[in-house]
Amino acid sequence: MATLDIDYRKFDKMSPFEIKDGLIRLAKSSAQKSANTLLNAGRGNPNWVATKPREAFFLFGSFALSECRRSMDDPVAGLAGMPQMKGISERFELWLHQHEDQPGAEFLRKMVDYATVRLGFDADAFVHELTDSIIGDNYPVPDRMLFHAEQIAHRYLMWAMCNDKPPGGWFDLYAVEGGTAAMCYIFKSLMANRILKKGDRIALGTPIFTPYVEIAHLEDYAFDVVNIRALQENRFQYSDEEIRKLEDPSIKAFFVVNPGNPTSMAIDPATMAKLVEFVKTKRPDLIILTDDVYGTFVPNFRSLMAELPYNTIGVYSYSKYFGCTGWRLGVIAIHERNIIDDRIAKLGERERQALHDRYIAITLEPENLKFIDRIVADSRDVALNHTAGLSLPQQVMMTMFSLAELMDTDKVYQKACMKICEDRLASLLMGLPLDLQPNQNFAYYYGTIDFEFWLRRVAGEEMVEWLKEHVHPLDLVRRLAEDHAIVLLNGGGFAAPDWSVRVSFANLPDDVYDDIGRAVRAVGRGYIEAYNASKASTGRK
């Protein structure tokens, strides 16, 4: 086994998501030369979709078009009018009766019942919002999020992020184009509003989704980054020593992905309690951003936005749970009483005047503009604030995804999604083979395999030191691709241990994960054999 036959150093600064493209080429070539099938477990895109809300969405579109034709209809030209609100709920009920045998009809009937009975909505107003929105014939009004859509998404988040035990008060929501857009908008507005400045010190809870590392080091921000590490030796939880790093008053903000990516480990209750106590007693001025896209894969999950609502900006994406990465659906959540609004109010006169001038074109009282509404404006460079907002058909899909979960009181869908990932992990472990102790904080969406941690246990410290001296960490993913046609992502790109890889349990058929496990084991065994051969050639024992 050759140990260093390629110069990997030029790839050290590249994102694992970009390195992946080269690995796919290697894996394709390997598959063509052998009986192997290319297995790309480097993607987090799930290979399942939520069917019931989609059936309802597509069926509802037919009703919406029929409503457009009520007000104007020119079949020759192929044009119609705009749907009208008065009496629309009764017409919808009649239409559903006529289409009750269609997939999605039962969901739509239950949806209206839930919205009117449980949430107290006016039936005409609710049905008209959906009808006009799915047609997409208007700009988003309100631009931050539609009225009923926000109420429903808020109710969903109180389950998904707060385990149905929300803190007091209300979270204002901004519907955005997935979690990635949320990240970009938040970073931009924190800078525009002088909450963070170029070169400021921030903390990242590592390992972490690679773009958080990369954005922090962009020239636009050039943040001084402190890593708050969650080590495998501590079951990927923040130790007391790591939490104490946040005592540094120069650290302005703490960015967290919870459950983690690539670790899939949620902050456990004991660590959460320590963090909450720490912030309340020692760092009440700390801004927290928590990205919780995988929270719905952990039973009874509670986010930092539930425990520290005043300090925390919440980010949630619908993409993974509902299998809708292509829909680009996400929300930013900020509590009505929050640290950023208070900090803006306390800025110096010069900074407050600059912000007054920035937002004066959209409000006569810029000083009273909430931070979340500033994010909306900044997302369109303020000047285009009147055209801001997530497209209305997207908001309808988000509404129906939310309602699907809210109406599923037995959590049949959630249990099914969890079982998919759990079964795939079990298959991988059989292929390694490796035992894994049950952990109720594990989301099962990704797995982080730390070769250094594993080899230290099976072959000893000397073997690990030899490996670090003679083999580059990227050799791991390269060998998996070239020898086994398997694509995994290198952990170092996530600020995870250099000698680790991330495997996704979301995007491949169940029956291939034991093959991935065997391939990972084969690569590890190859390093051990190379080490033993090296010892033999030098006469070491």
C-alpha cells in the first residue's frame, strides 16, 4: 500500500464539498474498472419525500386555478383573473366534495378544520391566502412572511424546536430560501447594524457545518475565530473547560449547529443546563446563533432558542426532514424581546445616525425597526425592500409541510424517518463491525468515523504517530473513492478531527451501508498492514 503518492497539500484549504467533486470522478473511474457500484454517501440530501403534503399541494393548485377562472376566463387566450376571498371557503368545501377521491383531498379537508378549529382562523381568509399564494400572482405581503403561514410555522417550530414547551412570548419569523439563505442574511445584517464588525472575535461550536468556518474567514468578515470543541472522547459534548472559553468578553457571538454536522449529536440536557446557566450568570451579553435543521431527528429535542430565547437567533430548514432540499424552505426565528434589538438601541450616536440613514427610505421611524425586519430589508439591499420575501408558492408548501406534522399527532412520519436512518447506521456497523452504545441525543442523520480514535484503540499510539507522519488525512477519502468507489467527506473540513470522515445515512439505499462499513474497515486495515510492514523493514518491534 503506497502511503504518500500524491501531494494533498494543495487541497488543504478546499471545502470538502468541492473536494467531493474530484472524489466522485475517482469513484466513477473505479466503478468502471471493477464490479463496484458508485456509492456517494457524502451528500446530506435525503432519498425520501413527504408525500401527503405534496399531494395536497398539487391538488390544491387545481382548485386555485378554478377560482381564477371564476373572476375572468379566456380559454382561447389562456388567461384568467385573480381569486376572490368572499365565500371561498364554501366553494372549496364543495370542490373538495367533487374531488374527494383524489390524492390529497382528505389532507386538505383536515387542514382547513385544523386551521379554523384549532388555530381559530377565519376560513375565507385562510383559504384565500393559500389560493392566491399558490397561484403566485402577488408580491409577498407582509414581506417577512404571510400572516397565516407565520402562525402555522410558529406552531410547528414550538413542537420541533421546543418539544411543545415553548418559552413565554412570541418568535417573529422570516421565511427564507433555506438555511443557507438564512446564514447569509443574518451575517450580513449583523454587520450592517454594527452588532458585529470586521475582525471581531466570535466562537464556533466545532465540529460544524463547513460554510460557518468558511464565511467567518471571508474578507468581508475576517473574524477572529475561537473553537469551542465537542470531542468524541466527551461524546461530542462541550466540556466545562471548553465552555469556559466563552468567558472571554471579547467573544461577541457563539455560532452552533445543533444537532451537529457532521456528528449528528445534539447538545445533551446536562450540557444544555450548563450552557444556559453560564450565559445567564456570566455572559448575558453573548449573542447565539443556533442552526437546528436536524432537531426533528432527535426525540424530545430542545433548541437553545427554547432555553435562551433572549440571546438566540434560531435557524431552521425544512429540507432534510421533509425531503425538500430543492424547494429551498427555511425560517429565521427571533424572539420579540431579544438582545440585538436592545443592543441596537444602545449604539452610539454616530452609529445610530448611520442606521437611521440606512433605513429611512422604508420607515419614518428607523429607530423602531426590529432587527428581523432589518434582515428582510438587508436581504434586498434595503432599496428593494418592497419586493422582499420568500415566493408565495414556497410559503404554501412550507405551510402544508408544517400542517402535516401538526396533524400527525401519533408522529407516524417522524418515527418512520428516524427508523430509516437508524437501520442504515445498524447496517454500517455490521460491516465495520463496531459496537455503538445507544445515545438518545444522536440524530442518526450523519456519522463521524474518527480513524485516529479507532486506530489508537485497536493498534496503539505508535501506530497513530506513524500514520500522521507518513499519510495525509485526505488519503482516507481518496482510497475509499479509488479502491472502493465510495465517496465520503473529509472531517477536517468541518473542523472535526483531521483523521475522520463523514458518512450520510440519508441518501443511499438501506442495503449498501454494510458495504460502506466493510470498505472503511478495509482502508483502516490497509494502514495497519503498511505500518506493520514499515516496522518489519526497520527491524522495530
